[in-house]
Amino acid sequence: MSVRTALILVGCTLITLIASLVSGAAGYLARRDQATYPQALTRAAITFAATLTLAAALTTALEAISA
């Protein structure tokens, strides 16, 4: 395995971990704000998807700049 491949795998793992932590925090804060469990789960899922989308957009932009 090349160094580039290893760095990509580490980056993907890190982004997924950060997205999970952010979505967990969003769900917790939603519950603290008196949201029902389905509403809190929906907010957490939307936050997870938004975090991954933002990471993909940033990665694409950085790749375009460096190319």
C-alpha cells in the first residue's frame, strides 16, 4: 500500500469519526431542546449527511486548487 493510499484511508476515517461526533452532539442538543426521539434522530442524520457533504466539497476544492 502506498503512502498516498494510506493517507486517503486515514483521512476518510477521520472525516467519518468527526461526522459521527457532530451528529451525536446534534442529536443530544435536539433532545435537550425537548425534541422527540424521532425528531432528534432526524436532526442527527441530517447533520451527519451535511458534514460528509461539506468534507467532500472541501476535498474537491482542494484537489482542484492543487491540480
